[in-house]
Amino acid sequence: MNNGQSVASAVYQIKSLILKYREFIVYGIVGVLTTAVSWLAAFILKLFLNDQIAWQNVVINTLSWAAAIAFAYPANRKYVFESKNQNVFRECIEFVGSRITTGVMEVAMMSLTVNVMKLDFWISKLLVSVIVIVANYVLSKLVVFKIREK
């Protein structure tokens, strides 16, 4: 095999891997962009609200979470799961419901790991984030964007 064939073979293998794992790769990209939307929204809201005042902190976090979901649903629908479901309203409600579920799960797991188990906050945040990302993917794949029989 000459050098040109080796390069062509490597390119073919990389392309095959990208196609095989396309959904995971795009899910990761959309996840990073969703996080950026959330952080940008929080940054903008902090220009007008004081995060040291409890109710304003709740407003900042709730609205930045909502902005992230408003971005994440259409991005996941179109680019990750390539949904063709005609009932967009139902699908959107299921998406928001699944994100509320994992949001509650995240708060509960953080309370358990930090306040009960006395683990370090950031170690807990990392572990819980991984679990929530996986749960969000599974719920999206198996519930929200599953292919439905007609």
C-alpha cells in the first residue's frame, strides 16, 4: 500500500466513524451551544438583576434555563434526532417535561451528594452533570424523539 492509499484509507475510516457516531457528536455540539445560550442569558440577566438577592438569583437561573431549553428543543429536533414528527406541540411538551424531570433529578442528586454524603461540590457537580447528560439523551432518544408508528 502506498502513502496515497494509506491516507485515503485513514480518511475513509474517520468518515465511517463520524457517520457511525454522528448523533452523539452532534448531541455534544448542541449541548455545548445550549450551555453557551444558558450562560449568555445569565450574563445578560445579571446586568439587570442582583444574584446576591435570593429571588433575583432564582429569576436569573430560571430564565437562563428556559432560554437554554428554547434553543435546545429545535436544535435537538432538527440536527441531532432529525425528527419528522408532525405533532411538534406534543413533542415540545415532552421535551420540556423531560428536562424538568432531569432538572429535579439534578437538584435532588446535588443535595444528596453535597449535603448528605458530604462530597465536594464540584466533584458532585461533575458526576451529577454526567448522569443528567446521559438521562437527557436517553429520554430524548426513547421518549421525545422516538419514531412513532402511524
